Amino acid sequence: MRLPALLIIAALLSGCVYKIDVEQGNFVTTDLVEKLKPGMTKNQVKLLLGTPLLTDVFHADRWDYYFDNAKRGKKVAHKRLTVLFKDDKLVSFTGDANPPLPPPTRLSPEPAPAAPAPPAPAQAPPPPK
């Protein structure tokens, strides 16, 4: 009697598979895209956006930045930004970007102000002679 019950429980629990959250690619935000200006060099773009996820041997003047985000096995976000160069200078860019990140929050309260230093001990008068 116990064996069939254990088999049924094991079969039910085997369907509970945890799927991890997966982020892949370059997280390019709109505030970074706003800083792109025509005429920037490839090095300047790389410093700003990072190394592109894809560089094509046949299209050396095209960089593609991809970002995919999957939560629990379901795709949440898919972004793509294409940057085009001519003579190693930025000509144009198309695509979409992620919203800017929120500002960081403080996890600890403000530190208490430092206590004032204790007064210096009074000097005793010299002993009489």
C-alpha cells in the first residue's frame, strides 16, 4: 500500500521543475543611447556601450547589441540596438534600449555624527620648591 502512494507522490513532485531567470547580452539603457553622437569612433562607442554581442566578419561596420531576459522560462524582454559605422566613425543607430536603471538606494541609515572629542585633561600646577 505504501509503495503506490510513494510512487504517486514522486510522480507529482517530479513535475515541479525550477526554471532559473536568465539575462543574456548587453544591458544598453536609453540614457546611454542618448549619449551616442554621429562621428564617434568605434573605441568611443565601445567605451560607452561595451563590447557588442555580435560582430559580423562580413559586415565589419555593423555592431549588434542584443539583450534577452527570461523569467521562469518565459521571455520577458528582447531588445536590439544596431550601430552602423563608416570609415570607423559612427553614422547611425537603430533599435530599442532598456529604460534607465533607478538610482541606488541606501541600505543603512545615515551614520550618526561623531561625538565631540573629550576635553584635554587639566594640567596640574607644578609642585612647590
